[in-house]
Amino acid sequence: MDYNVDMFLDLLACVAMILGTTFMLLAAIGLWRLPDLYHRMHAATKGVTLGITGLLIAALCNLSTLPEARPVNIATKAILLILFQFVANPVGAHLLAKAAHADRCPIWKGTLSDELEEDTLR
């Protein structure tokens, strides 16, 4: 590969890694600071999804510069993993939230509405 392309991919990998770890750090802070299970689950799901996406983009950029690498194979695997994360994490969080709601997990006092509870009362 060209020297400028390698340097650009290294820079992109560094930026993606910093963004990914920042989202993971924000998710950890959200788990620590937020008041109830539902808020914490939201922070963890969003932070981990975006954090893993950043780290996979960084891995894609870094691994594609190797001489024996096949960039198309690496990109395909990274994109499929990112798509899986964007589908699996929200679905899993939704199912856990519904299970917690059915188990009567307490809601934060500052919550304005409980639409699931309103729907079940009808």
C-alpha cells in the first residue's frame, strides 16, 4: 500500500479507537451514576454498541494495512459484526426491560410516564 494511505488508516484507527473507548467509558459512568435499571440498561446498550463499533472500525483500519491481509475479508467480517451488534444489543435490552417490568422492578421516582403499564391497563 501507499505510505499516505497507511498513515491515513493509522490515523483513522486511532480516532476510532479513542471514540470507541470513550463510548465504553461513558457507558461505565452511566452504569454507575444513573438511578434505575432501565436508565442503566439504556446507557450500557448504547455505549457498548457504539464502543464496539469504534473498536471494530479501528481493527479494520489497522489490520487492512498488514502485507498479508485481505482487506475485503476483514471488512466483510467487521461490517457483519457491527450489523449484528446494532440488531442484537437493542433487542436483548428490550427483552430484559420487558422481563424486568413484568417482575415489577422499581422505576425511578422522576420517571414521567410508564407507557407499558398504561398499555397493559387498557
